[in-house]
Amino acid sequence: MDPIELSKKLGGKIEIKSKQKLTKQNLAVLYTPGVAKVSLAVAKDKKLSFEYTIRKNTVAVISDGSAVLGLGNIGPEAALPVMEGKALLFKELGGVDAIPIVLATQDSEEIIKIVKALEPTFGGINLEDISAPRCFEIEERLKAEMDIPVMHDDQHGTAIVVLAGIINALKVVKKNIKDVKIVVSGSGAAGVAITKLLLLHGAKNVLVVDSTGIIYKEREGGLNQSKMEIAKITNPKNVMGMLKDALAGADIFIGVSAPNLITHKDVALMNKDAIVFAMSNPIPEIMPEEALKGGAAVVATGRSDYPNQINNVLAFPGIFRGALDNRVKKITEKHKVEAAQALASLVKKPTRDKIIPEALNRQAAKVVAAIFKK
């Protein structure tokens, strides 16, 4: 069915249902006067709100509509269908109730103020489709100033699934992450988070490339605060040049940037048994057939019509399921690495066409949630 027709028919993807059928007998318990007893208990101990109210199992999916999918800054109303879809995935795959909230502001300070004010209602905050570099400051501030878990999924959900795929892809080509050269094309939310998580997992030689070229120390122009931080922790040999220069002798290409960016000739510049993750959607940096023509051993995309779909739906339902169940206040870097390892473990014998679980794998949320029990 056409997405427009289905959306019109449904009038949204989610709904709120009561957990008990309302009767004359229970009205006084579910609402007034009985509810006053619950309210007074929570007033004495606010922590009880995590036991007696929806906070126990509810997250807010919050966006300002500034960086929606591959559509760009389309505004909050246009972002709402995407947030609804996210809420649906939370419920279906993780059993988490999620409320989509779109904000009619793109002022960072105002967003931080609004989200902080929402804290008494929710057990967690999932930030979504907020443009870089604003998303970095917004997330960091909220993590520091709130007592519930906050995660920008475009950064960390993507990074977790990429790392899971890389762990298994390296098994296929029999290489060690400490020895490989990795090129990340794209220095936005996903590119920065992927880079940091790869380094945390043991990568030693990562080059990040933006539209201006390879990011290196003392590069003049085009370096905002987040790129300056990336320059300090990547490119140990201070390589300069463009994407093609970075790809020479590389073992892994990770694209979170733009469609049709490289060709099979560029892949041929890479080392033998190259790994190519081309995740621009819906058109990747290079189509799988083209990458294989260039000699790639393992290819992944963000698309569902090719093997090895890198989809953050494998991560966020389990992350928040585990965080809510274990009353975790912060989602740490250690949690993210362990989540990636848990996802990778679901593929017992990785092959070139099977390095990551299917996007709707029902075990993914369970194994990711389980890391929070440790």
C-alpha cells in the first residue's frame, strides 16, 4: 500500500490504550478519589513514580526536525511521522512505550530547557534527527543535567550496529582491528560517534573525511569544535588530501555521507579483502555490485534489499529496555561496546553475506538489554 494512503487510513502509527477496562467499580480506584493516595505516596518519595506511573516503561522520542532521515531540515510537523515510526519500533521490538514529541524550535538552549522540564514524565530520552554539531552539545548537556538516560540515536544507535558489523566482518577477512586502516566518510552525528566507538574498541588508525577532505591537525578552514576534537584523536600519520588519498591502502571504508561518492576504482585502491560499509540512504556511497567489482570482500549498506543491513533498530529498543529495567541513569561508552559485542554474538558463524542479524531480529533487543544486568 502507498505510504500516503496508509497514513491517511491509520491517522498515525500508534495509539494509547488503558491497561484496565474502565468500570463504575474501579473508577474510584483508577481516578478520583483513590488516585490521591498514589499521588501522596509519590509526593513523599519521587522515586516511586518509577513504580506507580508510566515512567517505569516510557521514553520520549524528541526531535526538532532539523536533520530528518536523508531529507534534511524539514521541520517538526514533517518529522512527526518518523518519530511515530520510531515509537512503533520501540514497542514492537523492545516492549517500550514511546511518546513522539516534536519541538517548534531549533534553538539549542531552548531545546535543553524543554527536555529537562519533561523529565518527571519519562524514564528515558531518545533524541532523534537533530542536526550536527548542535546535537553533540544538546546531548552532552542533557546527559550531565538529567537523572534519566539520554541518547541521541543517530549517533550511538548507528555506531553500535556499525561496530557489531565490523567485529564480524573482521572475522570473515581474518584481520585485527588494531592493525587495520579505517576510513570514515562523513563527520556528522553518525560519523563522529562511529569513529569514537571504533577507537574505544581498539582501532588505532582511523581517518575521517568531510566534504573538504581528510581531517588532520592544523587543517585550515572547515573545522568546527567537534571536528577539531576528531583531528586530535584520529589520523596518527597526519595524512592530507581527499577521500581517494585516504582510501589508498585502507582496509575498511565506512560511509555516512552522500550517495554515489566512490566507484569500484576507488575500492581497488584499498587493501586486499577490503570491507565496505556504504550507509547513505536510500542511495549508498557505492552500490554493492560496484564495490564487489572493485574487490571488496564484505559489503554492507543501510538498505533492506541487500545482505548486511546496518540498521540502528537493532540497538535502541534493547538499549532503553535494559536501561529502564535496571534504572540506569547514564548510558556509558562501555554499555555501547558491550551492546555491539552482544549483537555480533547473534551471528555464530559470520560470512560475507551474513555479518549482522536481520533488522527485525527478535533476539536483538533481549541480548542488548541483558548487558545492563552486569
